[in-house]
Amino acid sequence: MSEKSTILCVEDEDMLLQDLKEELEDEGYEVWTAKNGQAALEILQEEKPDLIISDMMMPKLDGPGLLRHVREKRPGLNDVPFIFLTAKATRDDLIEGKRLGVDDYLTKPVDYDLLLATVEASLGQVLRVKKQNQDKLRRIYNAIQKQRSASEELRVSFVVQNPASVRPILAALNELGCTVSVISEDQLVKKSFSVEGSDILFIVYSKIVHYYLKYVTEGIGKDWKGISVLLAPSNLSQEQRECIKDAGISNTVEYPYPPIEIFKLLMQKMKT
């Protein structure tokens, strides 16, 4: 790997947390530490690790609570492997963890050779999946480019307040050579933006976006000749869907916004 992989270790025993940090750093990993699940969430507000290792039993917020929050409320962390450390997990604990989306378990006392092998395997699997997806995206993108002038780049704009929520898509577009720009919701409210120089506009659904689409739709889905795509949750109400349709946005990709599905949609639109 060209850069160090980052690992978040969450453990309330100071000595074990320090041992984990030292062992992983000796192998070349960058390690962030937290003493409970709540402290880990504070780190995850600002950072995205490549892997999370967490104790199961901790004060304030335990391991299962942390995992539940990550898997249900942090879509930007969907591709981050999660490993539990446990001293006495019951069969029911193991089943609950699997249902929540844990990727692996390690028992205490920690066998550090097994720990390092598990970390390497988990990170390797993520890289393989990313490479497979990138290969698929590249084939689709090349097919899209055949519909356009070879000298032109695909110009893509995103309306999103928090770019981290769509980081995988932004990274894929940038790597494929697209010209990508971000329009904040503040610019949307003030109407201080233009999509005239864009071929494709992605809009991440929110209350502010809903208001804009319902009451101020000039420039999106009306006179503009590009392609508009709404990235939306799967639980939109009928009223919300009607608002989107009335605003002239007919393309919707639901959470978790698979990049491959997005590029397939773009390819279909380019062909037409």
C-alpha cells in the first residue's frame, strides 16, 4: 500500500490498549486509540479509519453499541471492517455481533500473531473488493466516454453539505478523470451557484434540498440540459417522491448509493 493503513483501537484497559497500539505500529500501521465507544464516535466524526478493533464490554458505550451506530447511522463507514475483542462472549453475543455486521472476533488474552494476520486479511479483502469495483467502474466509464468527444472530460457537480457522506463516489469519479465540484447547501439556499458547466448533477437529499426542490426549482431539472440524479434514503414518503418528480428530477439512486449503479445509470442516459 502506498500509505499507512489507519486502525482505530477501542479498549478500556489502558495496558492492553497500549500493547495493541505498539504491536500494530511496529507493523507499520497508524493507530488511533479510544477508551470507550463514545470516545471512538468522537474520533469518527472527523476521521475515517481503514479498520476498527473494539472491545465488547466497555463503559459509556460498549462494543455492540458502537458497531450498531456505525452500521446504522454512518454510511460513510460501510466499507470499514470491524473486529471485536472479547474475553467471554456467549453464543448469543456472537450471534448478535454477526447480525449487526461485525467482520471477525479475536479472544482475550490477545494472540498478537493471530491479531496481525486477521488485520492483514481484513484489509486485504477490502482492497480486493475496491479493485473489483474500480475495474467495473472503469469499464462502464470507458463506455460512457465513447458516447462523447474523446477530448472532453465528464463534468460532475454534487449538492451535498457533508462531502464525507459520498466520499466513495467522489473518490471513484476523481480517479476516473472526471472534473468534480461540490455545491454546499448554503450555496443552494443563497442561489449562489450554477450547474451550466456541468454534465451531471448529483443531489444528496435533505430537508433543505426538499425545500429547494419544492419551492425554488429554477436551474435544476428545468432549463438545464444535463442529467440530474437524486441520492436519497430508501424510506421517502409519497409526498417527498412527488416533490422530486415535480422538480423535474426523474433519476433516483437510493442509499447506500452504489457507485456501480450510479455509473450504469449515467451510461444509459449518455446512450439516449
